[in-house]
Amino acid sequence: MTILKYSLFTLALAALALLSAGTLGAQPEIAPQEESGSGNPEIHDQLTLQEIMTIMKAQKYEVELFADKEVVAWIIADEVCLVSTDKPNSLNFYTYVSGGKFTLEDANKWNRDYKYSKTYLDDENDVALELDLNLAGGVAEERIISFLKTCEISYRQFLKVAK
């Protein structure tokens, strides 16, 4: 107990000495930040179809806008996949495969093994694949590009097991 009191007393004296010298509580000097690249990244908490098209075209993806359907058609491996913003603050990837031998057990295995996508058998017994990116709170464009790459990789893997 005496050692603890002595330690606290010593700390209090040291803090008092620093305060009187003007160094404790003083704001540290912050060096100005040098601008690197294009500055602050643009943050998106919502995306329009046109913004999606612009980002995807910049990445050299083969895309076409279907404004009446409110989707962007994305061609991957000669198949059509859909990208939309049908939910607020969300970017959605969707596709399906018909006529494969994919079973409900296969869908369950996929969902266990691939955590950032989901697959299921739809009402027509087609195998659907979906990925979603939550934009709430804002994400940088680099994250959107990363999401699109994940969609492409997931879809190519999905084709191997769904057909």
C-alpha cells in the first residue's frame, strides 16, 4: 500500500512539473499531410446504375445498361450476370444456371465453403448465385472494385460446380 501511494504521489508530482513547464496538455505539432495520388477517395453510400457502369467500364468489364430493368448486364465467361442497386445502400450481383445437376446438398456445401456469396435453388429449380455489398456508412471505390473482382472469381468457380 505504501509503495502504491508513493508511486501515485511520484506520478502526481511529475505531472505537476510538466504542467508548469507547459509540456503536458500541449497539442502536438502536426506536420501537414502531403497529397498523394488523387487525394481523398470518393466514398459511396449509394450508387446509380450510371455510376456502376462508369466504374465497371473503367475496369474493362463488358457491360450494358438496361435502365428499364434497372440492372447492368455483365458478361462473364459468355454468360450474362446482373448487377443492380435494387436495395437501398446495397450493390447486388445475381446470376443463375439452368439444367445442371446441382442439388440442394451442393447449395448447402457452397454456402458453408464460400462465406461471402450465397447460392440456392430458385422456384424453377435453377441454381442462383448472389453476392451483396453493403454501402451503408460509405465505401471507397477501391472496395467496390474489389467486390466486383470477388463476384467474377465466385462466378467462375460457381460455373465449375453448377453445370
